[in-house]
Amino acid sequence: MNVFDILEQRGYIEQMTHPKEIKELFGKTSVPFYIGIDPTADSLHVGHFVSLMVASHMQKCGHKPIILVGGGTATIGDPSGKTDMRKMMTRETIDNNVNCIKKQIEKFVSFEGENAAIIVNNADWLLDLKFIEFMREIGSLFSVNKMLAAECYKQRMETGLTFFEMSYMLMQSYDFLYLYNKYGCKLQMGGNDQWSNIIGGVDLIRKVGKDDSFGLTFKLLTTKEGKKMGKTEKGALWLSSEKTSPYEFYQYWRNIEDESVETVFKLLTFLPMEKIKELCSLKDEQINEAKKILAFEITKLVHNEEEAKKAEEASNALFSGKGNLDNMPTIELNGNRNISIVDAIVLTGISPSKGQARTLINQGGISLNDVKITDISYVLSEKDFSDGYAILKKGKKIFYKLI
């Protein structure tokens, strides 16, 4: 099956530079393509998930993934979707992040076989560029007027755009040209917020006399309100178990809105379309059964089947009131049973401050061992730990075990 049909059927494709040519390109035996990831943290997050799934589908259909980790471009920071300039990172921090990210990528693409994936770091060629030479050969091919009309720059004009950031598009475009020349890479793919940068690379290659460079973007993972999916009480939903536990990861997908279930099934699992349609035909309360399968499949993919089963067991135990609670998020109080309810809420991260913790209590959003807390001065005591632990809960979906 042409991978184009798979991507289209599952709803990945958002925009393409040359639709007819790209479909024909995908019909060939093996096409080198690249997806870029900026190492702004020591873990990938849900925002990278769709890109890695696309890379996996492409490789399964015989194409060769080039995963570009932006050790060079990360020294600037992509202005797309940002209201302020990104904090500049040291080279040591970037190198550490690159090494951590590589291990996570291996869960999605294979680095063995005939069309084995490769990882490249654009620091290897960008950091040695000579400014005057680069600007003469590459900068001279870019129109400032056209760049300023691009969405990634246009939205920054009011708050201020530095020339430093403006060079990001030139760098990313040069990446495509470099990979085209070295590896025969003819296609750049990325999230729809990268459209302007991707067009820059496609145009650059064509301006130097080649006519077989292409770009494709895929949908961003968003809620029904159009907000990026993957934001939690603690911030981003990370793919690292050290930053987001498998239980928290599982619970996020278990509790997504009904309207997003089908989209997430298509984009973030490998379940066959027939099975997805069957599960998404469930209505009302039954849709929760589909969410359980969704949460399990995604957690299994990112962590492993054993961790997914543990998270599933802990979730079922919480909602049924019986079973194994060992794998739910746990906070050790180090013998301090007489902690105030406000301090306990802040300690778990349910609220970032005591003021917000008090507000949650006053709004009736906090319970301890299934008893709603109404007194902001409440202090936990021996009786709250009759089973050796206490369960602190916010609303119906966020739980912590205090031991």
C-alpha cells in the first residue's frame, strides 16, 4: 500500500507543496525523508509524537527516515508559535539533550535493516559555517519581504523579532539542502507550524537548480477548542517516565474528551482502521471502554507493555476502590503524617502555590480518602493513614497516594 494512502486515511496530512508528485514519490521503492527535532529539553513530549508516528509509518512502507536533531538550530531557537525569544542554551546542555532524545526515538523507528533510520545532528555542519560565505551563497536567495509575510515571523512583529531569530529559517532551509546533497533526501516533513520553514527549504533547493524537493506537513494534535494537546497540571506531557510517570501518561489519554478519541486513535496508535471505527462507534458511557484501550495502546508504545499493564491496573483499582494501587503516583512524607492539607496539595504538584491550593479547597475540588475537604486549615493525622496510606484527590481524575 502506498504510504500516502495510509497517511491520508489516518488523517495525518495537512499541507503539501506538490501533492501529485509527492504521491508518485511515495510509490517508489525507498525515499529518504527527514523530520527535524530541536533538543530544547532532555526528553521528547507529546508535540513530537505525531512526527515519530509518521516516520514509523513511512519506514514500514520501505522509506528511509533521517531524524535530524537540531543541535545547531537549537542555539537560536525556532520563533514559530513563540511570543518571546527562547532562552539560549549552552552547547553542553544541547549535547546532553541530544543523547537523551536519541534513546526515545529508537522506540519508533528501526536503525537496522535495508532502510535503516539514521540520526544526524545539524551542529556537525552549521557550527562551522563562515558567516560571509553563508550569507553570499544562501542568504542572497531569500527575500526579506517574503520571510516577513510568513506566519512564523508575522506574529512576532509586534512584540519584537531579532535578526538572530530571523536567521532560523535560513538555517533550517540549509539543513534540507545539506541532506539533499549528502543523502539524496528529497522530502522534509513536520508539524503544520513548520510550513513556512519547510517551504523555505523546498524553494532553496529549487533555486540552486534542482526540481525534486518536496515538503509535507501533518496535523498538530489539538483539543476541540484548537489548543495543543499534551498540557497537564504539571506542564508538558513528556515521553520520559522520569518526567511523566507511565500512570500519569496513561491517565491523560484515559481522560481525553470524547470528541478527540477517534483522531488520537488514528494518529497515535497502529490499530487497524476497522478496529478504530468499531471502537469509535461506541456512544455515551461505552466510549470509556474505547478510551481504556486507547490509553493502553499509547502507553505500551511509549513505555512498554508491562508499564501499560501496571498503569491500567492502578487506574482500575482507583475507580473500583479495590486492587493494586502500587503503580499510582506516590509521595513519601518521610514520617511527617501531620502535614497540612495545603502543604500536601503543593507537595504533590496538584497546585503550584498555597494560595491556589486554598482556592481549590474552597471550591470543593479536593478530597482525602473520598471525603471532601472544606477546612483550609485541616491537618492530616494518624486516622487518615489507617491503611498505611492516604489518597489525595483533585476532582474526579487526579489522584496521589501519600505514604
